[in-house]
Amino acid sequence: SSVSGDAIRRRFLNFYASRGHKILPSSSLVPDDPTVLLTIAGMLQFKPIFLGKEPRRVPCATTAQRCIRTNDIENVGRTTRHHTFFEMLGNFSFGDYFKKEAIVWAWELSTKEYGLPPERLWISVFEDDDEAFLLWHNEVGVPKERIKRMGEDDNFWTSGITGPCGPCSEIYFDFHSERGYTDVDLGDDSRFIEFYNLVFMQYNKKDDGSLEPLKQKNIDTGMGLERVARILQKVPNNYETDLIFPIIEKATDLARISYPEADSVTKNNLKIIGDHMRAVVYLISDGVIPSNIGRGYVVRRLIRRVVRTGRLLGIKGDDHGNPDGAFLPVLAEKVIELSTNIDPDVKSRKTAILEELKREELRFVQTLERGEKLLNQFLSDALLKSGGNNGNKPCLSGKDVFLLYDTYGFPVEITAEVAEEQGVTIDMEGFDIEMENQRRQSQAAHSVVKLSIGNDVEIARSIPDTEFLGYDSLSASATVKG
Ligand code: ATP
Ligand code: MG
Ligand code: MG
Ligand code: MG
């Protein structure tokens, strides 16, 4: 009945193709760019063109780019709109059209092609971008009350610490237009969802933070496919769209529970599984192998979080009644089933992906069982020590957290999560000191990743590249360059 995620993607690409854009394939999640760890946006594959380092092959293009944003990992399930893995639909102009066409087409796509009611759409523009404000008002006819001027944080887009950037303008959907026009905050996610960002890419941000005008004015846009699907399919969050929900249903089968009857904690856990399973399948498919460094650590951390979350839901073993079997491959099969129009290459890599997941899951379950005992011991010690009423907040020492990490393979984020569930904090500073000590002692000093939940750019700077060796060596650990 309602429009499928696949149809939304296809209609976006066709809309821009019929306006002169070349449809290009998504690039890998592993970018050809040392300043970012993983592909965070559709523009990355075009960065050299935007910067004038490579000639454009076409004046404008459109893509459905698979993306990973590790900075949103904590948002998964907590907000209705964030994923670690998602698809970004984009239209790009390489010195061809600029603001006016980008704005007019974005509106036409949203209201005509997708049929969104115009009165439910709100616009943000960069605070001093009068040109964009007037285009929305005069060319498109959006009433001034629904165009908000916003500051740099929201409306000046940069792909990283350096690189092409510019003011942007976003389209928001209003789920509660009955709330009217007073005290409106577009950041209020109980009322609005940002779904389309138009970046007027006209500067290169240099190392010293200064903005150098680019030779050409470019357009870079991103529309979150899962967000549009959620609006058009009229479901309460991105996870319940046809792009993700089948994976969640598979997890409920394994856990023998029902989604509609689940409480909110259980639903959140199911959303984490639905989200992270997509991320790990596409990362492994793009050649990222679980390890303790860089991208490999991102996959490892996501896999381990799924394993632990699945166990919290009572999933044990595969769906053939084998309690020692792995369940990630079962969920991965569902992800792969849904992959045809996201990345047509995933299916051909199925065997290798499932094997890698099984190996990593079983490896982790072993350590998990030993580590959980120790962690629970540490937690009850910490709770005992704080004594409840002497004002000391219960806290795990950096040494303990490090022991769990180093000896038992407990990602520090998982330790933090389990601890938080019992009202215990962890001494991150102490942990960092232990890590630093180990790093200094270790010969391979460069192979340790900064574990804090920073953004990709920050992580990318502190770690070496992982090199993909091909599927024959999927079982071999990734090698480290330099
Ligand atoms: P938000 O403010 O909701 O975190 P953003 O401003 O960080 O989004 P952009 O960098 O503007 O997002 O990316 C362009 C589009 O990609 C967004 O408008 C949204 O539709 C989509 N998008 C961004 N981050 C995510 C995510 N973590 N999960 C799903 N879709 C996303
Ligand atoms: Mg964001
Ligand atoms: Mg935003
Ligand atoms: Mg945005």
C-alpha cells in the first residue's frame, strides 16, 4: 500500500536523472581519503572534484550512498531518527547549477514527487544567507514564518576538520502542525524531523580554520532514505520502516517475543540489533574485518554490542535449536536478503560475511562469559564500597575497566553500558591512562585506537589505515600500514 524504501530511492535518482544528473553508484564505506575513517556522507567520493584537484566527468550527478556515522552510535534507539548505517540520497553539482535550482528542485521532489503536504515543511537557512531565505520565500513561496535562520552548528556544513564546506539549508517535516507557530524549535524531535540538507559548497576549510573560496560554486545534498521512508510509511520511527523492520522481526523470532507487546527497553534493544546488523554486514562486505584498530574496531564494537544485546533479549544460539550456534549469521541473512538495491555486490560475498560474523561472535561469547562474572564482581564491589549513602558515587576503576578490555575483550563502551544499568560510572580518565601506559610499552605503538566516543575525524587522525587484503584472507587479520 504505502511506498517502499526501494521505490523512494529509485524515485529520487530518477527525478534527478530526468533533470540532467548522471546516476552513479555508491562508493565503498571505506573512503579513499586519509582524513576520514569511514564514509559519512555522499559527497566524499566527489571531494577531489569539489576541491578542483580532479576534473569533473559530468556537470552533475546523483547517488544513493551508504554511510556510517559512529558519532551517532549512542543515539541509536534513543532518538527515532539516527542510525550508524544509513543511506544518503544526494544530488551534486560540480560548478554547474547552484542555489536556485537546488532549492526549487528539492521542493518539487518533496512536495510533488513524494507528495509531502507543503504546509508541513519547514526550512532552515544559515543565519546570514539572505539569498537562500529569499529564494525559499519568493521562488518557492514558503511563508517567512516557516523559514528559520540558524547558526553555524546546524547550518554550516563541513565534511571534516578541513575540506570543502559551506552554508546549508535544510528541510524539516512537521508531525504536529497543530502546535502552531509560536515557540518553534526545529531541533525538537518530538515534533520535527530533518530529512534533506542542501549544502552550498563554496569554500575550502584550511588547516588554520580559514575559509578559502573554491574556484567553482558547488551543490552537495543529502536526504536520509530511512527518514523519508518513515514519514511516507507513517510509522513512528525509522526502525519500523520496510528497510529495517524485517531484521527486527527476525530478532523477535529468535528471542520468541513480540514487538508490539514489548516494553520500551526491549524495543530499544531490538532497534540496536536492527541498526547494528546492517552496519556490520555492509562494513564486512566492504572489506572491514573485526580487529582492535581503526575501522576494524568499529565493526568489532558493533558486533559485540549486538551479541550482548541479543543475550539480554534471551537469544541463545541459532534458530535450529543449537544453543552453541551463532545468531548473528541468522540475522545477517535477513540483512543480505534486503541488500539487492542497496549494494548489489553483497549477495556474492554472503559466505565470507556469514563466516566472519560467526567466528567473531563465538570468539566473543567465550570471553563474554568469563568477563561477565568478573565485571559483576567489580560492580558489586564498587556498589559495596560506595555504601549507598556516604556520598561516593559507585565507580569502576580505570585498572578494572582496562583489565576487562585487555584480557577479556570487553569493549569499554559495553563495560560502561552494563555499569550504567546498575548505576555505576566508570573512570574513563584512569582507563585512558592505562591504555596510554600500554601503548608506550608496546612496540606497535600506533596500533592502539583511541577508544572514546569521538567523531570519525578525530579517530582517523590517531590511527593508521587498515588495508583490505581481499576475501581470500578474510580470516587473516587486517594488516597495518605505516
Ligand atoms: P541530525 O541533525 O538529525 O543529526 P545531521 O544534520 O547530522 O542530522 P546531515 O549531516 O545534514 O545530518 O546529513 C544529511 C541527511 O542525512 C540528514 O538530513 C538526514 O536525513 C540524514 N542523516 C544524517 N545522519 C543520519 C543518521 N545518523 N541516521 C540516519 N539518517 C541520517
Ligand atoms: Mg547529526
Ligand atoms: Mg542537523
Ligand atoms: Mg543537517
